[in-house]
Amino acid sequence: MTTHKIDGVTLTLQQGNIVAVAVDAIVNAANASLAGGGGVDGAIHRAGGPTIMQECRKLGGCPTGSAVATSAGNLQARYIFHAVGPIYRDHSNEAQLLKGAYQSCLDLAEQYQITSLAFPSLSTGAYGYPRHLAAPIALQTVIEHLHKPTSLQQVIFVLFDEKTLQAYQKALQPLLADD
Ligand code: ADP
């Protein structure tokens, strides 16, 4: 686990399972239909219980590159932000869509005035986005946001496997040097 301060906000990179993290909002790596899936999405719905899916059905879907909020069922968190990252496929505007998915979560954090937020590594599982390309986009989007006034006091990247944690640690170094 590594912890850094960005304009007074704690930014943590840690390995683990996001459903177990005690924060105001957990980000889900959802798909555009919000219909449920494997990976983080499966873990969140299993641990959080059926009310999350009931709310997802009412929302009907979420465009790629953005995010929508539901309550968090049985989880400790107050909200789930369901973010839809791009499938890594045609290499056109995927970076922009990935950035948009993170930015939408940060915008929801301000809308709900939450103080702590946990992200998984969006798009780098079933959606196939290479970790070494996704990590700098994720981190840069968060760091840029933390340079502005924010309700957030803590942002945690909860990375499931060692390789993903290492990719994020590597990507963070040059971004910290800029600050
Ligand atoms: P996507 O479809 O956006 O690629 P996935 O859920 O397949 O989403 O994978 C995104 C990342 O989340 C991958 O690095 C995967 O290993 C990781 N992951 C899977 N389960 C969990 C979990 N419970 N907590 C945190 N990260 C997880």
C-alpha cells in the first residue's frame, strides 16, 4: 500500500477486494446495460445484495464513458457509482471514454458531497484495456480533479492483483514529480 497527499487529499494505492473497503462510495466497473457481469461487478452485486440490481434496472443503462449512482445495499458504503469504461477494441476514442468514466465518478462525488471514494481499475479486466495504458489515465484524471476545490478527503485505488498494483505505482511516479 502506498499513500500520497495531493493538495491535502489522501491518494492511496492498495491491493485488495473493493467490496470490503469502508468508504462513502465504491465505483463499480459496470457495462452499459447495467445488467450485471463478472469481475468487480459480480463481486459488488453478490456482496451488496439484490437491491442494487433493482435500482440498476430502473436506471435502464448508462452510456460508455460516464457513470450513474445507486445505493449500496448491504455494503458499508453509502453509494455505488456504476462507471462504464470502454472495451479496448478499435483504439479510436478509448482514452477519452476511459477518462470520462473516471471524471463522471468524481463529478458524482461532488454532487453527493462525499469525502471518501474507492475505484477499481476500470476496463482492464474483461474489457481488455492494457493496464500500463489505463493506469496513467485513471491517475491523471483523479489528480487533476484534486487540484480543484473538492469534498473529497480520500481517494483509494483498490487493485485486485499485484501486476495491476505495480502498473499503477509505476504510472503514479511521473505524475507526482509534476506536482
Ligand atoms: P472491466 O469489464 O471494466 O474490464 P473487470 O471487473 O473485468 O472490469 O476488471 C476490472 C479490474 O477489476 C481488473 O483488474 C480485475 O482484476 C479487477 N477486479 C475484479 N474483482 C475485483 C474486486 N472484487 N475488487 C477490486 N478489483 C477487482
